[in-house]
Amino acid sequence: MANIEHDENGFTCECGLRNEYPGYVQAHWSVRLSYSCACQRQYILYRGTVVKTSRESAEIYDSEAFGD
């Protein structure tokens, strides 16, 4: 898997779209947050890491902060 370019302000999706973190990501730094890019790729944000996930993932993550 390719490395996902990220910093403290956001990350760049595999599609090339830059995703800026909403303000509440820092407040939920120690919670696994689910995030979907506009291209529908899904990621897990956790303690400064960004990991691509699949839609078929059976594990449920806290995505309330993203309005899901």
C-alpha cells in the first residue's frame, strides 16, 4: 500500500484530492474517526495516522464527529 501524504492539517487521498481536517479532528485525536473523501474512498484517522479502509470492513468506528 502506498504511503498517504498527511500532516497536522489534512491528507491527500489516492485520487489526488487534498482533504483538510475539520476543526474537531484535533479534539478527537485519540478516537478512531471514519472519513470519506469526495471520491468515496474511506479512511480511518487516528492519532495523526491516516489509513485507507475498505467499505466491507466489519469493524465500526466512531464517525459521529463527521456527521454520519
